[in-house]
Amino acid sequence: MTRVLVGGVTGRMGRAVIAAASDRDDVNIVAGVSRDPPGEIDGVPTESAADLEAALSEYDPDVLVDFSTPDASRTLVAACADADVACVVGTTGFDDDESVFREASESVPVLVASNFSRGVQALLRAVEGAVSDLPGYDVELTETHHNGKRDAPSGTAKTLLDRIAAAGGPDERVHGREGDAPRQPDEIGVHARRAGGIAGEHEVLIANDHEELRLSHRAADRGVFADGALDAAAWVTGRHPGRYEFSEVISE
Ligand SMILES: NC(=O)C1=CN([C@@H]2O[C@H](COP(=O)(O)OP(=O)(O)OC[C@H]3O[C@@H](n4cnc5c(N)ncnc54)[C@H](OP(=O)(O)O)[C@@H]3O)[C@@H](O)[C@H]2O)C=CC1
Ligand SMILES: O=C(O)C1=N[C@H](C(=O)O)C[C@H](O)C1
């Protein structure tokens, strides 16, 4: 049974991870951390991130599953690497500085993914294929999330943008549209909507003057991300130090 420490345990995803784990027999949530003082959520002890080293020593986890903030995540990953604890990171909104993951991956296995849904992995492959099959078509991306989401565009949107560019699609990112000029061929419009409790939607529109292709994914609830992250946690535990991808987890 894989022993999991949850980073950001009091948050929307932290609670979803606890709920998802209660239906599984391959993982055990041994504790969680947040900024809050010590407490309990659904029988899981929660500790303050200020006492992280003590929590790592007391609960002896195999793996961190982190859904918090970029700053908190960097601190958690560095401490877990020092304590020989594997890291699964779902937090998004990082800048381009990957040094903490690079350093941690020298001593423990580290798996970072902007989206732990299997459907989104299929969407990524479908979008890559469509973009490379349809050179010269216009491409636009829209993502929609709940009103509490901090980062925009979403981590998944950034992953889609990277894959579209790598597949030969447009690379000039235009965030929202405003003003008085037509779309340029190398542009890719990126649109972020925030409303209500929407768990996560992504759509890629590919069009020319004669046809439109729309590839989209909608998460019905956060359980899909939580289960994917727990699949990753069970899979990554015991592997050699290094960087791993969620696509490797679902291909086995
Ligand atoms: N990869 C994926 O599949 C998914 C990724 N995400 C990403 O996960 C992240 C979290 O999302 P969500 O759960 O909605 O966010 P919430 O705001 O609901 O939760 C954030 C959590 O982080 C904790 N936190 C904040 N600062 C610190 C700190 N300094 N030290 C320790 N803990 C801290 C908060 O605790 P408190 O405020 O009590 O201190 C809270 O528990 C986001 O980046 C989101 O984009 C979300 C869904 C799926
Ligand atoms: O914050 C969220 O909720 C989500 N964040 C991830 C992202 O930024 O892509 C994944 C999912 O869309 C939900």
C-alpha cells in the first residue's frame, strides 16, 4: 500500500484526493499539509507546512501528491527530495523555472503534470494529430474554470499550446482579443473564462474558410484528476530518481 502525503490538503483538490483514496485499496493517505494549524479532514491528520520536516518524519510517506500553489509546491518538493520521498505535482501556474524539479529528480522520482485526466491525455494526442494534418488552418484555444482558479491560462492550456507549436501549428500567442486588426496567420488566440464551479473545460478550434474542427474535453468533477494523481503516485513509488510523465503511467 502506497503511503501518500497530500500537499494543499485543505483545498478543493486536496479534499478530492482524500475522497478518491477512500474508494481505493492501493493507496493510503497518511497525512496532509497546508498553511492551517494541525487538524483533521475525514480522518486524515493535517499538519502545518511550517512543520513539514516533523510531519515527514512522523508519517513516513512514500510519495507526495501536491495540489497547492507554485511557492508552496517548490518548498514541499525540496523537503520531500531531502527526505527521500517521491513527488507527484499537479500544481499549475509555475513560471519557466524548473530548477526545483530538476534538482529533486536527481535524488527521487518526480512526476509533474498539468492535468491528471486520461481524457485530456487523449485530447493532447488528438490535437497534435489534427494540427499536423491541417497545416495553415487557424487554431484558437478556449479554457473555462471555476471562479476560484488563480492562474490563467490554465496549465493544461499551456501544455496544449506547447504541443500545438511542436506539431507545426501557430506559435504567436494572443491572450484575448481586443482592438482593430484582423487575425494574423501565425497567431493562436488563447481565451480564459472563469465562472461558477466549473471543474475544467478545454476546447481547441481548428478552422479554414471551408470547415471547422472542434476538439474538446470537459471534466465532470475533480475526482478524475484526483484518481489520475493517485494512479501516478502508486506508479512512481519505488522508481529510480528522474523525471516521469503522466503519459507513461497510462500507457502501462
Ligand atoms: N494537474 C491537475 O490535474 C490539476 C491541477 N490543479 C491545480 O492544483 C492547484 C490547487 O488547486 P485547488 O485545489 O483548486 O486550489 P485551492 O486554492 O482550493 O487549494 C490550495 C491549497 O494549497 C494550500 N496552500 C496555499 N499556500 C500554501 C503554503 N504556503 N504552504 C502549504 N499549503 C499552502 C492551501 O491551504 P490554505 O489556504 O489552507 O493554507 C490549500 O490547501 C492549482 O494550481 C490548480 O491549477 C487543479 C486541478 C487538477
Ligand atoms: O485549477 C483547476 O481547477 C484545474 N487546473 C488544471 C489546469 O490549470 O490546467 C487542470 C484542470 O483543468 C483543473
